[in-house]
Amino acid sequence: KFDSFLAGCREPSCVVLRPTNIVGPKHPYMSTGTKFLQWLDNQLRQDAPTKVFSDEFRNYVWVGDLVAVVLKLIEDFPTSLPPSRLLHCGGPDALTRVDVANLLAAAKGYSLTYEGPEGAALPRVVPTPRADVDLGYASPLCVRMTSGRAEALLG
């Protein structure tokens, strides 16, 4: 609906970016609060189980890829707007938080297990259905975005 609304508008001359979950290094200007990737990295370094959602699907986009889209739009603006004025910006695959944990552990060389008190290998990542956690608000399990328009813009 929103894309149709934008297509029918002549003014303002704009493009709307709809990013998915943005991942990347910690902000240099934000000293408070921890973002998901930084929290997860810290958790995976601990000898303790970490519950992460196994059934909530989201696309993730690296901050540098999002910056590339913004820079391309700035470079071309206002003489060359993309055919669609609504661009979804996300990664190619919808991942669960378990998927992200496994990818982060592999990238950082972390073991997915640790030695428990009895000497048994215990999992660091514990897949957990989101229904087991009271978020305090409604949120869909699956939010998949197709980023083909943004990819086409970058060529």
C-alpha cells in the first residue's frame, strides 16, 4: 500500500529506505545500551547457556551495505530517482537468532559448547521458541523483506 501511495505522489521528491535489522560494529557515538550483535558476542564468550529465538525470522543487513545504498541515492539525487521510491534494505536470507548466533560463533572462532560442572559438553546457544518469552508487545514471527530494488540500484 505504501509503495503505491509513494508512486502516486509527485512531491516531495524522496526515497524511503526501509531497513531490516542492522548489524555492525558498536556505534562510536553511543556509549550506553548494547545492540543485539554486541550482546550476543558477549554471551557467546561466556561458559553459560544463552537462550535465543529459534522461530522468529528476520533479514539482517550489514551497516556498510546500508551506507552504500544511501551514498548511491545521494550521488544520484535529485536527477535520478530509482523507479520505486520505497526500497527495502536487508540481507538475502531470513535468519533466526539461532542462525545469527551460529554464524557469529563461526566467524569469531567460538565453540558452540562449553564444559559443564560434570565435564559434559553443554550448548552455549539454546534454541528457544519466542512464545516462551513475554515480550510485553505483539510482534510477528516472520518478517521477511525482499531487497531486489536496492540491489538493482547498486548494480
